Amino acid sequence: MHTIRNAVVAGLVALVLPMNGVASGVAHFVFEVCQKLGELSHAAAERAGDFRVPGVNLRATPSTSSVVLGVGNPGDRVRLNRRAVGEQVTCPTGAPDSTWWQVVDRRTRVAGWVSACYL
């Protein structure tokens, strides 16, 4: 994400440097764009996670009776796409939870639904 941000900033600077008399406005604009890109980068990083236990099933729908598309393990890392309410699952802690996440396993590239208990 930092590479994209740097490329956008470099492009903006290359476009506006030749213009005279607007340097302070342009500098402010470039600064604001950099800030916003930094915030987006941080938000994207927060939408990542990992599996808490080995052998977590990635399912086609947010239900334990759904087809298993793959298996995730700690260290695989996941990208969290969206959250949904699905079948209630009893977590390893004993607490019930009906929150499911649609994820992409970054190691295997398999996409599926995982109970929040295991992320």
C-alpha cells in the first residue's frame, strides 16, 4: 500500500511542480492526499487477522453444515472481507457467537466463511 501511495504522490508532485504561483496550495493538496492515503492504508491493515487454532474450516456459507472449501491455520493470515450473522457457534471459550467473517486465506488464497470464534 505504501508503494501505491508513494507513486500517487510522486505523480501529483510531477504534475504540479511546473506550475508557478500555486505552490502553497498544491503543497497543502498533496499533504491532504498523503494523509488520506495513509488513513486508507491503516484501515486496510485493520481488516486483517489470523486463525487462532489449527484446522479452521473455510465454508461456502456462514453455517457449520455448509461445504468446506479449505482449511486455515495460525500464520496463514486472512483478509477480512465482510461480516455477517450466521449459525450460532460455541467458541472454544464456551461463549456462543453468531458472527461470521468472509475471509481470504492469504497463504492458500482460498475464500470462505469462518466463525469469529476462530479469528
